[in-house]
Amino acid sequence: MTVQAVHIEADQVRHDWTVDEVEALFARPFNDLLFEAHATLRRHFDPNRVQVSRLLSIKTGGCSEDCSYCPQSAHYATGLEKERLLAVEEVVEAARVAKEEGASRFCMGAAWRGPKGDDFGVALAMIEGVKSLGMQTCASFGLLSREQARQLKEAGLDYYNHNLDTSPEHYSEVISTRTFQDRLDTLDHVQEAGLHVCSGGIVGLGEVQRDRAKMLIALANLPKQPDSVPINLLIPIPGTPLAETVRPDAFDFIRTIAVTRIMMPKSFVRLSAGREGMSEEMQALCFFAGANSVFCGAKLLTARNASPEDDKSLFARLGLQPM
């Protein structure tokens, strides 16, 4: 295949990917795969600019879901203390600080199966308060109804995060309290409401490469591809069923970033959870392979993240600038 042919193929936003095609991408020589992914990144984004988000847990622990990777599940004894829903003023102040530290998007996550009752009203007020600061707003509140998605849009929400996590076939090995279709239904409600979709997956859930391919196909073949695609590296948490899971090979993770970039050329690809345990060289390869978004701050919900000082140093050496 000539370079020009690769360019034409990569520029297409497709919604008809097949498993054989995606597995063929994963199987490409590493240098060839990264070349195409980086070329795709350059055609749609400034390769030296990175979108920076801050993530805050507004309600921690006690979740009724049994996601086998999550320390916030009430099903597992992880030692995590259940915490109340934060006050609106606390969240808005945290967003203000995040903005001063370079974040352009503020993400709020709650350990809910889905929002309900008075708590949802408080969350809507949080979104309004953060939006008033001039920041992009993002929320991850679990399953949504059509009406809830509409209310979030009216409150000023820009992005809604709801990850697919893994392939439809592997999903039941990871979560039993809600189905893969439940997640797709929420994404449908979010898109109908006119919200931007943030949806990705987790590498390291005991899946095989075919599962990664099928997860990416489920995202890329949506009627509208997600605006942001977070690719997470599992952080094994003591007390969860996946606590002893073997860490995936670094090159397999980088390949997943590259394939995501090629399949979803106009989406932000976020190097998400797991960065704290990645070497700087691994992160640099992920940026070259097409990642152009990160979470900043020393904490992601309840897990550790790369420190702000380390990020500042790495960005300076790579010549990267926040968007």
C-alpha cells in the first residue's frame, strides 16, 4: 500500500469496521502502525497540543454495581471509605483551581448506578456552577434516561462519559449488574440530547486482542463516533476480583492507542487511567501514536494519577502544550 493510499483510507470516518480489518491493524508491524496513526493525528489535530481535563469524584463509594475493576463497588472490601455527595460550592472551587492549573475541562464522577432524587438536582447545580467559570463540563453519573440526558444538556453539560469497557462478548466476565446494551442505550440518550459523547474502554481486564478490536468497533460504528475516547490501563486494586490481573504488555497498549486513532480520526483519544504507572517513554509513544488528551492532577476519582510536576516536566521535554 502506498503512503497516499494510506492517507485516503485514514481520512475516512467510517462506521462499517469489521473484526478482520481491525485485527489486521493490530497485526501490522509496529513502526508501520505508528506511522499511519501519527499521520492521521497530524491531519486532524496539532500534534503538539494536548487537551487537559481534571476529574473529581463528587460522590465516592457504595456503588451498587459489581464492576470487577472498581474499588467503589459495594460488593468488594477494598478499604475505601464511603463519602457523601460534595456540596456545590466545594465542586465549583475545585473547578476554579483546576482552571488555574491549566485544565480546560472539568469532569465530575459519581459512584451511582444512575442519578436519582435530590442528588441529581444537586449535580445539575454543580454543572451550572462549573460552566459559569468558562470551562467545558463533563459528567459520569452511570445510566441515564432520555429525560435525564435532556436535563443535563439544559444545565450546561458539554460531555457525558460512559465507557463500554470491553467487548460485548467479554462484558459479562467483568460486570453482571448491567448489560452492554444498557450502556449503548445511555450513549443513545446522550447523543439524542445533543451532548458530546465520551466513551472508551479499559485494557487489562483479562481480555484478548479480539475483545479490544470488538470494543473499538462498537465505538467506531456508532452513528456518530464519540468526541472523546478514553483508553484506560487497568489499575489493579486490592480487594477487587481483578486485583491479581497480569499487567498488559506496554506495546499492546500503545497499539490499542494507535488503532483507536486510525479508526476514530477526528476524536480526542485520551491517555487515561494508568498513566501513574507508565514510564515517560511509554507515554511519549502513546502521544506519538495518537493520544492527544489526558487527565491532570494527582488523583483520578480514587486512584493515583501522574503528578502535576511530572506532567509539566514531560510536556516541556516533548514540546507539548495544553489546549
